[in-house]
Amino acid sequence: FNDAVHCIDVEAPTADESLAEKAKALVEEAVLEAWSGKVVQLNLQFREPLSANTPDAVEILQSLNLQVPEANETSVVVDPEVIDLSVPTVVVAGANSGSFEEEIAALGVPVLAEPTSGVRHLASSVLGYRFVLDQDSELTINIKQVIVYGKPTLSRPVIALLKREDVQVIVRPSRMGHFGIGTNIKQVDSPLVGEGSDGSWLESWQARAKELTPAASGSLDRRAIIETIWGLGRDLVLGASQLIREADFYAPGNRVRAWANRGLAGIDGTIATATGIALQTGSPVTALMGDLTFFHDASSLVIDELDGPVNLQIVVVNDRGGKIFSKLEVAQSVSSEIFTRVFATPQSGSIEGLAKAYGWEYRSVSSKSELDNALTVSGRVVIEIALS
């Protein structure tokens, strides 16, 4: 995790230490570091016995001196860096770009926003940008400058764009550090201000994306599912495999807080993540995932009575296996039998049976109207949509 995590190594205690004071100091240090925006990791070493009645955690908690650091009124104001936007420029907004929303909006250039970016709703966002990158070589080749916010991870065309030697890549910092890929990269910590853009470049991108986006099929396919759920505006957790990539193509432009376990986590813990978000926010949460992601974390359906009521809808698109692999080269290089066995790995388990065994309400839907109705159910509900 490099500089994204602040690690505090704590040696095993000795007999002459005041454990209560040491624990208190460690917690205060960790909380203070966390206010810097980094994840804090305490590496604790133990001595036997591994359980004791002292120090008392409740007493330590009550004695903590936890204060939010006050802003330093004498801090140095950082001058913005001026970016020449007469050069054909696009913004690539990866995960967790929302803290830069005002800066991105003010640039007024095409924004290629991933579903978890937090800026897909901006007026300068290019919905359907993936169709442009995939099909319009003229617009794509004309890009000469890219400004990166957050951590983009979803598509090969975006990564290929960032690696082009004729493209200047400007990277803004994020909670995950600087996203660096390719060779022609400039990291900028100060705010960006653009000049020289007349809006025609943005208009070209948005018009072309609209032309290239295919008409909806009218059936309950992945696109319709994504458009329906995204359109509700609720907090959303996306499975990290195929469905988040479908959302990259089709998610509408309304404001939605969306999360996904990208990176090392993959599909691990998707249900647990959604449950945690629902518990922490107290708001309704919808989790959209495939059948493999659901089965992989089914044990997280366990209901802890101490948690109290939770509004969580788990929408499972059951297409019998990992459909994402059918879009990769391996699908063309191995036999269908090997592909099915090793990559697609279709499951025969009962989603309904699992849901009911863990005490969840279950709905099976096969039409848009049935999905709309199921999405009105509150509490803990699993909604299954069977697709081929």
C-alpha cells in the first residue's frame, strides 16, 4: 500500500510499563494520523497470557483526548497551476475523484468518469465515453493531454491512452497516492486552473458518444438493470467484475455514491462491504453483483441481531459464471470445455435457498416492472435476475 498507509509498530509490553497509558497514547496518535487522510495500521505484538482484565478498554476510551486538528490560519496558500486547455485535453476520473469535483467541473473539458469516480453527474461528463475510445479513432488520437484524478482501473483503452508517448499525463494526488502509469507523467499537488478551452472539444465528445451509444433493447438486460438501479440515486456497491464494467458503458448521469472493491480485493467481501456501508450510513444501499461474487461471499449474509435493522438490497445477476472472461483473449485460446471448467466456473447452487437459509427475503424477477417493484422492498432482500 506504499504511502497510503501509516504503520505504527508496537512492541510487546514489558512488566514495568503502564499499559493503560501506552494504549491511550497509541490510540490518540493513530486518530491524529488518520485525520491526515491516510489509513492507519497498528501492528500489535502480544505476550502471554493473551487475555487480561486490565487495562480496562472502557476506562481508556473515556479518558481519551481526541480532538479534530484545527485548520492553521497561517498556512501557506498554494498557488494554482495553470493548464493550457487549447491542447486537446480530457479528464480521466477514476475511483474516489469526488473530492476534486469543483476543480474538474471548472476545467470544462471532456470527463471520462468511471462509475465509482463520484463525478459522473457533472455537465462535462461524457456518458458513453467507452464507445468513443473503442470506435472513434480520430477523436481518440487527437487527445494530447490527460488529467488523472483518483485511480482508474477499469478499461484497457484508458490504460493504453495513459501510456501513449505523445500524450502528456498530469496526475493529481488522491487518498491512494499518485496514480502513475506510462512514462510521460507530471505529478501536480497544487490546484489546477485551465485556460484556452472554447467548449467545442467537449461538445464533439458528447455528441459523438451519444451517436455511438446503441439504442436500448427494451428487454431486462444488463444495461436496463444498471440504468434502473443507478436511476434510483441510492448508495450503490458494485461487484468488481463484469457489472462494474457494464456500468462504465451505461450508467446514467445522475449523482450516485458508488463503491467497489477494486485492486487486490477483487470480488472478496462484496456483501460484507455493502453491509458495512448500510450499517454506517443508515441509508438504503443496493449491491449489484454477479452470481460468482454472491456465492463467493455468501457467508456474509449472516444476520447479527446486535446490528439492528438494515436496508440492503442485493441484486444478483445470475448468468451462470464469470462472463468477464469471455471478453478476454483466453476465451479464444482454449477449448470451450477448459474455458467453462477453469474460467467461467458456472455454479449450480440455489441463490433462493441461500437467501432464505440466512433469513433474507427473496425475490426472483424477469421483467422491468418486476424489478421496479422488488426495489421498493425495504430491509434485507436478495433479488435474483436470471440472464443467459
